[in-house]
Amino acid sequence: MQTFLILVYLAYFFSALSYPKEGLVIEFLDVGFGDSALITTLHGKKVLIDGGGNNEVVTYLGEKMPPGFCKLDVIILTHPHADHLYGLNRVLDYCDVDTVFSNTVVYDSTLYSSWQEDLKLQNVGVRSLYSGEIFYIDGVEFVALWPDRDYCSDNVNNLSKVILMDTGDFEVLFLGDAESEALSKISVPALKEHISDASVEVVKIPHHGSSTAMLMPFYAEIGPKDCVISVGENKYGLPSQEFLDNLKGVGCRVRRTDFEGTVRVVYNLRK
């Protein structure tokens, strides 16, 4: 009985430590040349979007939540490229996860096949997520804007889930690796129905700032204040300098994980 009470106390203690005292926190994790973002709500609920191309995400989660105390309410895999998926297989082993949003796509990858098998073996709810669908975590609204259920493409980047996180007067848009073709199909009027002041506060730029996602009328129309690029050392010359210049041209402050490390955005819900 005493051991049980100690474990309960420790669980409460570590859970309390992981609460973002200052409000809702979005962390675009420094996972090198890959994507991973952790959202922690005011009451400590956690949503992980992608897992990067290495195991750094598990190291980061371990600093917040020791083994046996890691709890994620939602994991979202935007698409199955390795630089978004690799770390998630380890996360499934390390953390207790309630729900995973992972659409089934045609993609020949040993890593992706392993992910699908792991999902079958784990005691976790698995759901698809398509445009128009909405879920809520701790009062925070998550709106799927892409892909459409009937959209097909050989380019897996364009099957990326595009998610708007909306608290009412603060919005963050996660674009996965959606390229210009997909961005051009997203309904901006539908997006703006969830935006309080005609512009989003933060956008996670797709595909490490590749020019393949440089659809500038889209960014100009949604008017982001901060543009976050998840990127590390790479042989592709990313982010594109032209894209960086264009983002600044539409008034967006560019923030990069290769410059800042983990990029942290805080919204004080108590103000």
C-alpha cells in the first residue's frame, strides 16, 4: 500500500511539473532536419505533431516526463516521410498514448510498415483525419483543413494533414510538408471562419522552407505574424533564401530551429 501511494504521489508530482504555468505552450522541437511539435495545454494535456527523423523527441519528452510517467493525449502523423515519422515508433514505446491520427496512404517504406504494425499492437485508438473534421483537447479546437478524403496524389507531401489549432483569439497553423499544389486547394474562407482577427499568429512552414511550398498568395492572405521553420543541417540548401525573403515581404517574422534550437511559443490564456 505504501509503495502504491508513493507511485501515485510521484505520478502527480511529475504531471504537475509538466504543466505550463504561463499558459498554452507550443514547442517546435529541435530535432535536426525533421519536424516535431509539442503542444501543452493550460491543464497539461499534450498533443504531439510528428516525431522527427531521429530519437531526439524521446529524449526531449524524457526530460519532462520520466519513464513510466509519459502521457500523450494525441499524436498526429502528418505524413509518413521518415523525417516526420522516425521518432514516433519510439514514442509509442515510451509514452502512454490515448489517440493517434494517422491516415492510411500508399507509401512503400519499411519504416511506415513498422509504424502501421506498431499501431495494431499498441493499446491506442487510431483514427483518420480529413478536411472538415474537428477535435478538442482541453477546450482547444483542432481543425483539419487538408487533405480532402477523395484527394489522391503520388506526392506524399501533398497528402500532409494541415491542422489549425484555435483557442478563440490565438491560432497556429501546422502545414506539415504540404506543397503549393495542396496549399492552393485549401479553402482560405473555411480557414478564416476559425480566425478571430483575419490573420493567424503562427504558421509552421512546410518542408523545411523548400520553394516547393512557396505559394506566396496563400501566406499573404492568412497574414501570419511568426513563421517557424523546422530545419537542421542538410544537403538541399534549405530553407530557400527566396522563400525567406518572400516571407519577410509579407510581414512574417521568421524563426528557425537551426538558429534558435527549440522554438517556443506561449499564449497566456489567463490574461
